[in-house]
Amino acid sequence: MGSVFSAGEWYARLHRIMSLLDEENIKILETMKQYGPRNLQQIARKSKLPYTTVYGRVAKLVGLNALTTQVHPSYSKIGLARVMVLARPFAGKELLVRDALRAPGYWLKIIRCTGEPNGYYAQLAVPSSSLQDLRLYLEQLVERGIVKDYQMYSLGESYSPLPNFEYYDPKERSWRFEWQQWAQAIKSGKGSEPKKPQATSKDGFDKKDLIIIKDLSLDGRVTLASLSKQLGMTLPATKYRFDRLVEDGFVADWIISILPFIPEVSDLIDLRLDFANETFVRNAERVLSKTPFVLTITPILGLNSLAVRIYIPRQEMANLMAFVSSLARDEVLAGYSYVHLDPSSQLTQTIAYKVYSDESGWEYDNKIYLQRVTDLVAKYAKTEEQSTLQPSKVTAVEPKMQ
């Protein structure tokens, strides 16, 4: 199954995506990344562009679904521990596994993946004190014959670089991929530091703060007026809370997502890189943050490893694999693995703020979640008896890259 385009439609679509990446839009995007996407007057001032130009261009990018903005919350500051789970289903139980991963309510992303484990990739953010409870929950899914096996990794805070437009020619509308240069930089330790926001040591928060963080995770340009209405607070009080959350490091990173390559000929990959030592980890963070194709870089806690989300033209996949193989051959990498992600299957939600109480904190109860799984098993048993395959129509899907 696939999407069908005429030659004229294909080139028109390619032209539309690449034509958005001109010099003025690139300058606006880079300024947004540095200063945040909300204050367009500040962006105009810092980028030295007229405000009307910035406003009109941002509106056009958003209107064409070419630009989205969110935040990466600092999960550790709000008492949550983020994990990556790779779950392998038994054949025929794929949808049951997907819904079982959703049952605890603390999931952030769930997406179908191919490769190892040929099942589901999930990110969850659970209370820091409940990591062992989550592992016990996953073990129960194995015991009950729902999940064949799983892998679970604890994650640090993510960083989401912009595509490095130094490798883009706006006139030719083409990207350069300097694989040998990047590999050599990782091996030799050359490359500039990624610009990661630094969190401060202040930690106090309440449920209203979580609601602001939740809304910023949905839309990094959400208005203070909208937040005020939802919180039932005055505009000055809401602004005070927002400014404090940013200043105190609850916003770990601004995500400025732009579609750099045409979706129908590009792949979404999650790549795990296991390095020989910590020095190579730091080198790789610096170098990979300055490439055109990396969406997020996330340390895997307790290991000299990085989880790297990649969005790349399909024609460059062989070069990506040669690049990784080169690092392994030169003993920079101790190992690596990757999965292809299916953007059309991705489910996303924000932090589970509804189960937080200012009095008792985060709630987590495996008994409730496992009862939900029991109900799911019964539901799927009935569905399987009645299900038949139906014809479907496939249309193009823009990737949910973050």
C-alpha cells in the first residue's frame, strides 16, 4: 500500500517544502531556537528583520503545517523519570500490546517500529519513585503472555537541535551530507558544544505549573491569555508563573520543528549508539547536534550510550549505516542498534498532570493498571471473534518527528 502522486504533483510538493527554507525563514528559525518561539517582536529585533515579515512568515509556516513548536520539560524537576521501552508482541497481539503500554497513563509516545524488536517503541515519564513498579508491570505483561519480551532504558533530558543550515544551499535547494567529516570529528574529539539550556537549582512547583508545562508541550507559542483562562488567574499572575518556570529551568529545551526533507522519500529512525567510553559520548553529542538530520539526542542513563532520533532522506540510509559501521570498526562504538518508526502510527500525549495532587504528589498503582490490562484482554478476545479485514485508502502522512 502507498500514496500515489503524478509527476507534476510530486515536483510541486518538493518545490513547496524546499522553497520554505530560504534565508529569511532560516534566520527566523535559528532565532526562535535561541530565544524561544513566543515573542515575535523579540525574534524580529534579534534577527534584524521587520516585525511584519517575521509575523507573516511564521503564520505561513504554521498554516502549511511546516513549523511546530513545543518544549521539552525538565522531567526530573517535576519528579518524573523518563524511560524508553521496546516491546516485542506475540504475533497477532500487536494492538493489545499498544494498549497495554497505555494502561498506566504515564506514556508520552507510542509508535510502531520495525527491526529489533519489530513491535512498539514507547517513551514514558513515571514518578521517579515508581521506576521499579513500572518494571514489575512490564514483567507482568510478559507473565500474562501479552508481551513476548521487552527492553527498558532510563533516559536523561533530551536536546533537540535545529537542522544545521550550514549544510543547506537555499539557491540550489539541496543538502550536503559530510559523513566522513562527521565521523572523523567524533573520533578526534573536534566539534563545538551543543547549546543546551542550563537548569537552575530551584525546584518548587504545583499543579498549576504542570498545566502550563503541559500546554507548552502541546504548543510552544500558546498565549498567556489562553493560559490565564484555563488556570482562572489574572494575566500578570500567569505571566509571573510562566517567567519563573522558564528562569528556573522547568523548560529544558525549546523544540523548533521544521520539515527539512520530503516525507514520502524520508525515514524516521531511532538509533541507539553504545560508545567505548564517555569521551566518545561527549564528542558524538557535539558533532551530531550540528548535523542536518538529527531531531533529538538523549543520554541513556547508566551507560555510555545515546538514543538519537533521526529524520533522513531514504537515499542517505546506506551512508548512515556506513557511518555507524565506521565508528564501530575504529572502536569508537562498542555496539549499536536501530529501529524504523512508522509516523502514521504514532500516539502522543503530554505529562500525566491529572494524576498529580498538590497534597500527595504523583499517584501510581499497578493494581489499577493491571486490572485495565485484564479488561483489555477480555475486550480483545471478543473483538478477535468478530473482526474481518476491510479495504482501506492510504493518504500521505506528515511525520510527527518529536
